[in-house]
Amino acid sequence: MTEALSASKLADLPPEMLDFTLLKPAGALVPRLGRLSIPGRRTLLTPDFLGNTSRGAIPHISQDNFGKTGLDGVYIALEDFIEKHPQKTPPIFKLDTPDPLRRFTALPKDTIFVLGARRQPPIPSANANTNSEIGILTSVGFQVISSEYYAAAARKLQPDIVVGLADIPFGQPTVGLKRKDKMSDRTETWTRDIIAKRSTIDKSEPRFNIFAPILPIAKEVQSWYLEHLLDDMVDKISGVAIYDSHLLDELPEELQHLPRLSFDNPSSPHELLRQVGLGMDLFTVPFVTDATDAGIALDFTFPVPQKTNGTERRSLGMDMWKSEHTESVTPLTDGCKCYACSKHHRAYIQHLLSAKEMLGWVLIQFHNHEILDAFFAGVRNSIDKGTFEQDVATFEAFYEPKLPEKTGQGPRVRGYQFKAQDHGKSTKRNPKAYKSLQVPLNAFHGQQPNPNPDVRDVIDDDALVGLVGMEHVDPTEQLEGLKIEDDRS
């Protein structure tokens, strides 16, 4: 998947500037092959996907094992790092060193970094966008950042590619015409802001590449923004970020040669193939980690195997929580070259999940990224041979249209990983570590009785542990054996 640029090609590129070449030129709404190159970074052969990170890391994968994923590029969200803004300067901005984002996340130097404001997919923010700010969700709650702040952050962090701010009201089922006009106006202003900020960077300093957003609204509604983009900014951007793949049909001719990054989040490999068929180049694929969290090992190939038995559609993955894997000593997928399949078998991974060992999800994550990597390699080969449409039809007939349903309990999750409507509810998302204890008050030597007669004779407190079986123990020994714990233990 990695290809080195020739010395002559490198000499022609300004420092940090992106080069995108169509290897198999094609018209509108057809699959295409490309090569995306940045000096000093790995070369992406497209169609391909970027690793979707959380706080700068691929979920379940430590930085020293990043190489086992086979990823050449990652997508990183600014909202993962600025929970101390605006009260304090976030730690990521205190790193006084070249290439601070790469040093802070400890990812390989040759990995392509794409920076955006929001995670993929973004959780709707309770703070509405304004003319100068967008709402975000950090690990400590909802906040806002300004267009100026975002542009300054991009200059400080020095990513390879920055996705321009887009005024998109995530989570709203319907958007009125006046609101759509605001989306167009604000996005045009914010795109100008980040281009202007980059223009102030000295030629000796690293310069990031800009991907301009294409809004998920009709071309006619965002025509004012597109006109200004084509008239004043097209020579200053290096790609486009598309939030609705159906709008590829309306993409202006002047933007056709640029790489296209999809933020139209696919829910299955079938959806990936649909977008590739429309001419999409790069993807973030959240369903990979969603499958891993559910304990599902992906199991599909493109094109499909030549020799098949039976007429029923095959599942896109295996639920490793099922007891049928308890004694299986076969790899997750025959012929898979990932670390999990080459070193371990299904029974071991099923045991790890049952024991709630983190290594279980780590191994499945290795495997799922390898499956998707091989999938895109097959897609590129199919496009090159001219059999893509036939291979897609066979794939859709061979595999189920959706991933398997989750049956087991996933890894522990935290508040900011939930949808916005779940925030603020009193119910706990994770079960209590200990059940409530109800014991007589006289079990606590010297404790004052409660003045409320309804609760005078009982105590119910999850923070007190170790009282069971101590009712008839000497009070001195009770106090010596009492163990106090809280939720932070």
C-alpha cells in the first residue's frame, strides 16, 4: 500500500505540500484510482481509509503496536485535546517542539495526519453554532471554539491536512432554508479564515494542506459559497471534505481533480462500495471500531471467493461472544495475515472476552483493520481490471447487507462516548461494583441515630464495604476490619 515518491517528484513539491495524481482518469460518478503523496509521509493509494482515532490513538491499540494495523494515515479531532479551553491552555499547546501533534500522540513520523474539529461521527453538541464559533463536545462537556482559535490551533499543531470548519447542525432532523443559507455563509467565511491564517506562515515553517468542506445541502443552496470557493480559493485548497456522497454528482468541474475525503459515515462495506462507485477517494470508517467494541471479528473479502458452497448469504463478521468458539483452534479468518490470526485462535480470543480482558478487544481490532485493509486493496485491483461493477454485484449477493447484531457486553465506556441525549440522565451506564448493604445501625459502634424515623434503623451506602458477617464481632474488631472505598477506587 506504501509507495515512495521519486527524487525528481519530491524536488518539484514545496515542503509539506500535497500531490494527488489520478492513476486511472475517469469521469463523474465512476470509481477512480489515485495516489496521494506528501513529502516525508507514506503514500496513500486510493481508494483507501484513514484510521479513526480517539484522543490521538486508535481505540484498543497502544502506540507501540500501531504498526500492526497497517494504517498509513489517521484522522484526529481537535475536540479530543482541548477540554481545558478556555479556562487553561490545553497541554497539547504547551509542547514547544517541532511537529507537536505528532510528538504529543507518539504516532510514527511517516504517518499522514488529518486534523478536524469534531470526531467521526460527531456527537451533536448542546451549544449551537454562531457566526464565529462552532459547538464541540470535549471529555468534560460541551464547549465552543472560534474559527480564529481553530486556525491558530492548526498552525501550532502542524498536521499534514486540515479539514476546514463546516457549519453543520448535527442531530437536527430537518433544517430550514434560512438555516441552510447561514450554513453556506458561515462555511465560506471560515474557509477564508483558515486560508488567511496559513498565508501568514513563513515559507521556512511547515504549511498544512486544506480540505474545503462541501456541505450536505443542495448545490443551489450553497451556490454562493461554491462560487467564492471557485473564484477566490480553489488554487489554495488541496482537497474537499464531502458530508453527503450523493452530492458528488453536483461537484463542480473545477474541483473534480482534487482528492475527496468522505464524512458520509458508512455503516457497512456495501455502503463503502457505493461511495467508491461514485468516485470517493478517502474514508473514515467508524464501523470498524464499533464492530470491535461489540466483539465482532469482521470476515469479508472483495472480490468474493471464487469457490463457494451453499446459497445463503454469509455474515459480514463473527460474534466472538458465542459459545461455539469456545473450543475452536482455528484463526478468526483462514488466510488472514494479521497478528491475531497468526498468533492466536478463536477459543483464546473468546476466553479473553468472557474474562473481560482488554487483550481480547486489542486482537479483534488488529484483525478488523487487516480485513478492511485487504478489502480496499481488492477494490483498487478490481477498479484497475475494469471488473468493479460486476464484483460489487457479486459481493452484495454473497454477503448480508448489515453487520451482525451485538450480543455481548463491550468494554467500559465513558460519558463523552455517548450520544448527547444521554448526557445528564441520573441512571448509571455501568453497573455498580457492589450491591447496597442494609445492616442494623448498631453494627456501627458509636454512630448517632438518624432523626428520621423511616430510616432510623437502616443504612444504605455503596461506599461502605466489608460489613457483611460482622454483626456479632467485637466493636473494636469491627472498626479495624472496616474498609472504606469510593467510586474513584
